Amino acid sequence: MFVRVCALRRALCLVLGMLAGAALAQQPPATANALPPSVTRALAAAQVPASAVAMMVVPLPAAGDAAAPAPLLAWRATEPMNPASVMKLVTTAAGLDALGPAYFWRTRIEASGRIEDGTLHGNLLVRGSGDPKLVIERLTELVAAIQEKGVRRITGDILLDHSIFNLDEHDAAAFDRDPLRPYNVGPDGLLMNFTTLVLTFEPDGNGGVRVRSEPPLAGVYVPATVPAGAGACGDWATRLGASFADGAQEVRFAGRYPVSCGTKTLTLAYADQGNFAPRMMEGVWRASGAQLGGRARWLQPYEPLRNPTPLVTGYSLPLREIVADINKFSNNVMAQQLFLTLSAHSGGKGSFTASRQWIASWWQQRLGAHPAPVVDNGSGLSRTARVSAASLAALLAHAAGSSYAQDFEQSLSIAGVDGTAKRMGKRSPGSVALGRVSMKTGTLRDVAAVAGYAYGYSGRKYAVIGLINHPNAGAARPALDRLLEWAVMDGQ
């Protein structure tokens, strides 16, 4: 991974490595049961005590090792900690192991009725399988495939079946009382476009601002324009005050859009999440020019169907690409879709309870010597999830030696280069870790975390874990940067 990145940025990597490496080399080494001095100083600057931290750096086995290498650092390594989104490593590793990197979800389309001269005399049935990324582009392709099969008009309804998952009604405001945030979207057996509406604002050059929305939602009104504002762009989204009204059938703006912002987009979780998929399915169908005599709606339990016959199957992206989206961009609902799929794939309906049991069994089989994590929903968007640094180190080591090792590591963000780890380049521009660490970050109120692989200057590869649980955790993010640098410097 480091070689690939440096091939693109060789000069920068070498310069940063020499400068920061020389500085770090002057620091006294830490022992396995003491934090590195650079980490201690960063924690002190953030007013975070060492008792609120768990950290571990473990060399991964290499050719020529007579025995398993001892940890370079093991600080409170067995203490259960809230890992925030680092918990996604458990979900994605288990998914790759159980399902395989080439696994596909299938959205099945069936016709319930007679097809004649381009008309389906009956209902169209859309059966979900938990696809985490059935976005507007792919649903549009699926609708086109249906029409190519000779269905351009439906006399009845489009029935949506999401029964692959057995879920309670989702409360988008439960976690932090901010239900329009995309990270608060709940999973669904027929998740569409992450249950989000994307609004694009573009000044027209004549003092107005155009508004475009995607995807089309049947029965939802979005204004074509918004009042223009003056002044600096700043926190434009807050000042714009977008909201849903009239039972989520209308988008409203309380403020103005600053023309100085240029073109920007705003992604909102749809306020009526339970009706998003029917509105989107009907909106995309009608936007294609096809006709619908009835409406799109959820299939009711035990609703009778008239001899449904297979028409089209839509395939998801392969799991290796889904996992990359989950880990690089920390997509919560995609992680939950995969988590629920683990129990659904084993037979029956997918549920959070069944998937927690599935993970516990999988962990016992693969990593039974290490305490299993306390998994809530598989995404880390949780106040109750817990895992120790030692258990995460064992998971990383297991994944590194597995058949899916390459897909797993390539799903992680590269420090300073992409995904959620790209910010490290701005936070620590001279860091030796840039380009040398593949990692998953985690952030919640009172939580900052990181876990992944560091490539040392010695040629050693390390599993590195840093977990901080404290009200000042956000200010202590530099301490995690120092931990990664220390690992790259082989503990010097």
C-alpha cells in the first residue's frame, strides 16, 4: 500500500519521512507498558488522562519469525472501550470472511399479472435483499431493464417487499436528536439512495439561485429556486435552514443562499423514512416516461399475489466495493445493511439480535481466545458498543493472514490521502505516517479512535490501535497521530 502511494507522491513521501523521522528519532523509546512520550505530551495538551486511553502496537508475523512477536506497546489493552466507527472493522472483516469479496445482493423484479403489448395487467413486485447501495443511478438502470423486458405501463401498483430484514420502526432522532443528518438514516431490506435527498444550489448569474433535487420523489415538492443572499459563504447550510413540511411532502428554506458559495450540495435524510422507497420508486418510474395506473407502496404481510413470475434481477456492487465505501467513508447505514445481511444470509430474516448472535459465534470460531466485542448495530453509531485494543489487534492480525486480506486492507483509508484519514494531512502535514498507514477512524461525542496497519521504516508491518474515551477526546486526536508516527518509526 505504501509503495503504491509513494509511487504517485515519491518526492513528498521521502521529504516528509526524513524531516519528521529525524525529529522523532530523538525521542526516548517507550516500553510496552508505557505510552510513548510524544503521545503523553499530546494527551496532556488536550487535558486527557492516560487512564482514558487504550493503545496497542503489535508487529504482525513475518517470514523468519521463530515466535509470535511481542507487542511494542500494550497500554490498557484489555480494557473495553467505545470504538465509535472503528467497530466497522468487525462488521466488514466478518462480512468478507463469511460472504466472500465477490458477494452480490440481488434485487428481484417479478410480474404479477399478464404482460401484453407493453402493458402489465396487474402489479410489479420489487423484492429487496438488503443491497447497501441501491442508489439513483442503479435504480434508473433497473427501471430501464424492466422496460426492455416489455413493461412500460402498469395497470396496478408497484409493490415493494423489504421483508428480508425484521426491523422495528427506526427513530432517526434517537441518537442525537438530529434526524435530518444522513448518518442517522436507518437500515431497510429495500434501502434506496441511503434514504437521502440531495439538493444542489447554483447561482444563475442574474441574482437568483436554482435548486435541483435528486432523486425524484413522488408527491414531494421542492422549490425550483431559493432567495439569494449576500456576504461570505461560511456556514451556509445552517443559515439556509432547509426542512421538511406538510408531512414531508414539501421542502422549505427559512433563509437565503449566499451567492458567494457558488455551486454546493446539501444532503438531507428524508424526514418520513418509512415512505422514502415507495416515493423514490414511483418517482423514478414516472420520470422514465413509463406509466403507472396505481402507486408504489409496501407489500403487506400475507398480501395475495397472482402467480408472480421473474422478470429482471438487479445485482449490487460486489462486497469488496461495498466494504471500501463502508470503511473509507464511514457509511453507517451501509455498515448496518451488511451487519443485518450476516444473519439474513444464514437463513430466516435479518435482525439486529440475530446478527449480534451471529457475530458472537463467528468471533468464537475465528478469535475465541480473545474477548468478543459488544456489538450494537455493526456501525459504531452507538453509546453501548465496546471492544478492547487487544481484541482489535487480534482481528487485524487475523484479517492480515486471511484470503480476503488485500480487499480488507484496501478498504481502509490511507493517512493523509483519502477517506476519513485524509484530514491527517492538514492536521499533521509533516507526519511520517502520511502514506504509510492504512486505517479506520472513529469519532463520536467523547470518543476518538483509530485502528489499522502501519508500515515501519524497518520493513515491519504493525497492527496499531488507539482508543480515547473522554469528554476532550476530539481535542486529543493529535495523540492518535503521534501513536501512528511512533509505529512507523518502529517504536523509536
